Amino acid sequence: MSWPDRERARERVREKERETVCVLAQAAGLTARASLCARAEFRKLQHLKKEVGELSTQDEKKYKQLKRSTERELLMAADVICTTCVGAGDPRLSNVRFTKVGGCEGKKGGCC
């Protein structure tokens, strides 16, 4: 295999690794975790929203309330919360108190 071919192969491997990291990061995100840990009523509304495309006004209100409470429970139970500097300004974190905070924007411009 020639040098340019090896470089292209290495770049394809690196690209696949980046894609995998992005998928893992998305799966670990708050919205994804809330969907997995939610109560049956929330999951039922979520399924209905996905199938029909929209909910009634009353169901939409209940859906949003259940989503917020599930996300809040997850945040309060978490030992570690990872976020970007921009994500740290999310309103869902506004009343959460932290004993320690660390920051790193070392991989700016990534896909996640």
C-alpha cells in the first residue's frame, strides 16, 4: 500500500472514531437519558407524538411538564454533569448548585 493510500485509510479510521464519539455523546445527553428513564405516562405521550406528529394542547402541556420533571430528576441525581461552556448557560441548570466546576474547550469545532 502506497503512502497516500495509508494516509487515506488512517483518515477514514479517524473519521469513524469521531462519528462513534458523537453518537455516544448524543446517547448520553440529557434528552436521550430522559427518554430512557421516563415514567410510563411520559413514554406513552412520547410514542403518541412520534406516531401522530403532534399532541393535543392538554397532552402537549403534560408532555412538557413530565419531560422537565424527568430531566430535573436526572440532573439532581447526577454525580457528574458534562457540558460545553455554552451548554452551561442552559436554563435547566439555573438552580443547580455545584461544589466543583471544571472547564475544557480543547476540541473546538468538533461535531458534538
